[in-house]
Amino acid sequence: MLKFKKKSELIINIKDLNNYPEYMNYFSVLSASDLQIKENEIYYREKYNEILNYFKLVLTGSEDLEVYNYIEPKGALLINVHPGSDIMEFLKLVSSNYYLEVIEFNRTQIFRNPEQFYSKFNETLEILITNQQKAQSKDKNDDEEEPKKLFIVNQLAQVRDFYRGKNLLREFLIYWQDKIKDLNLIKNDALLVWITDDNREIKRYSNDLYRVFDLSLSIPILNRIEREAILNKFSEENPKISFDINAVASHTKDWEVISINQLLKVAILKHFLNSDLTDTTNEITDIIIDLIDSEEFMPLHLSDGSGYNENVFSKTIYRELSEGTDISDGHLPKIDDLVNQIHGKGYSEFMLGQLYESAASSNYSELVLVIDKLGKKEPIEENDRILLAKYPFVLNDTPGKAQINLEKAKKRVDLIKLAFGKE
């Protein structure tokens, strides 16, 4: 049978080697004792109650509950959440309280070979789950009870970038809709939670979701009152640090808890790096606002590539970019469709570097001006559109990140010219 070794490493019995190739390493395991999450580190929101109640239901293991008169839970939950939330930390906190082992993505291994990971994902997951069942049946009489397992598929943008152009959720739904009942996760002490930040993907496959998942829960983005609560909590825990909560709350619209807390920590570090010994106040409001406005600090929903919406580019820009396209029905293309076309053209890191170098070599000054317009959400002109059509890859990044990549490319081009004695 497949056995788990603590400390995030999978071990396979020698008899099973022919059945379990090395792609098992794309998953890692954390025992309940490894999950060092403190309850006060979580920003507890109302929607988390539904997740917690779901865990209570499926982990009771009792078919005498009234709900079983109407439905038999499968043990699979889909969660739609904004990037930067503490959903992973919350799930691990719940797991530690229920003494669950957490099996999640090993991102280091996925990064090394994303194509193999994608091609073998469903088979690997099935092996892990089915061997959990075998372990339960073989170890019934053992004194030490086999711990229950929580499989977490974290399909946030940071992981999705590894297999750009592929659709993990679609493949999962196709593969599992006829298998999920036979595997019977709950009876075999296993649960599966799928996390995604792509609401459009959920809408696209809504008809198939409930063939595999019991529930599809959406965690609302933090509103202003909730952001202020997070800032107040930070201020109370760090009384020597001063900042304008109202101003920061206004500048962090659509931000999530992890991004907000990290922003404050970066601002504190910058304050002490730049402060004089004679400073008598730890006021960091100006530093925080500058970090945001300059895009020196990027929240996760923008820096991970998932923020291609009105928060990054204005409606004016989308409208301008749409001009000149073939519009047979008299309407402009949908914003999402237009941007998806741009983002669908994935580039390797090496290729992206080459493209930026080519742009910096030929049209550096013009691109700087266009990117600046995008950042300021100013209307772009005909020549700007022509330039963006020539270098569409800059729209894969936020204006701030595109500017940084262009500057780096310009420096590399200048060094190469210098090496060959060219001005």
C-alpha cells in the first residue's frame, strides 16, 4: 500500500513501484502536528462558518443524520476566493483541530516539470485516494488508527501559471464525474477541497460542478469595514506603529488580508531603514501610500497575474484596444474575452525576456509613454494602439511590472551594445 511519511514527503512501498511513477512527488503531506497555525492569525469571516459546518457534517461519519434522507455527500468542496485570502491557513487550522493529514501541491516539484504534472494530475490524485481506502481496510485491526486525510487542490493563479493554456478544473470534472461516487471519500475518511480564484471558470462549468462537488462556496472579498477591522487589529497588536486607518483602507480596495498585512510589514521595514536616529515617531502612513501608488508593493490579486480587470486597466483602455477589430454583430467584444485573448498567449520566462529586449531596443521611449498612460488609466491614441499590437505581451503584466521588465531589458540591451563598442 501507499504510505505517507511525515515532514512533507511521500513514500511508496517497493511492491508498488511499477504502479507509482515519480510524479507522486507533485504532492506532499503535512501531519496534524505539522500544522502550526494559530487561531488569532486567521481573519474569521462569516462565510468560514459554512466551511466549518461542512467539515463537521462529513467528518461525523453517521448516516443517521437527517440530511442523508435527501442527499449523500461526496466529500468534495469547491471554494472560490480572491487571491490573498487566508483560506489555506484556515483549512489547515481546521485540519489541525480535527487531526487531519493535509495533502497538497508540492509547488517546487510542479515548477520543475509542469507539463508532466498536468498530464498525470488526475491519475495521481486517484492513486492517493484509492490507496487511502486500501490503507483503511488493511489497518482496521491495527491499534493505531489511520488518520483522516484532507486533499487540497490549490488552483490559485500562482499555481495556474505553471500550466498556462491548460484547464485543470475542466479535466478534473471530466475525469471524476463517473468516479467520485465509487471512490466514496467520506466512508474512507478522506475529503477533497478545491480552491480557485477564477469565477469565470466556475460559471463556465456550472452544469458539471455538482456532479463532483457537494457545494460551491464563494468567499466574498473584504469590504471596507472588514479591511478597517484588519488594520485596527494590526494597530492594536503593534501600538508603537502609527498610521491613518481610514487612508489605508481607502487605498486597499479589493485587497485581501495577506496582502494588507504584508504591506504594513514592508512599510515598517522601510520606515526603519530610512529613518534618522532622531526620529521620535513611527508614523508610516505616507510610506504605505507611496508603496501602493508607486506599485513598489503589489497585492496578490495584481502581482499574480489574476488582476486583469477594471482595477488594472480602465474601461477606456479596453474600448480603445477593441477599435479596429471585426465586429459583425455591431457590438464591441466582451472585456473578458479580449483580455483572455491577450493572456492566452503564454510565454516562457526566457521568451518574455527576449521580447522585452526587442521592444527596448526598437521602441523603448514610445513604450514607456504608453505604459505610463495605462498606469494612469488615460485614453490611448491610434499610434499607441499600433504599438501595443506590435508588443501585446506587455499587457500580460500590470503597468508597473511591465515598466520594470522594460527597464531591465533596456539595461541588458545597453550592456550588450557597450560590449560591442556601440553607442
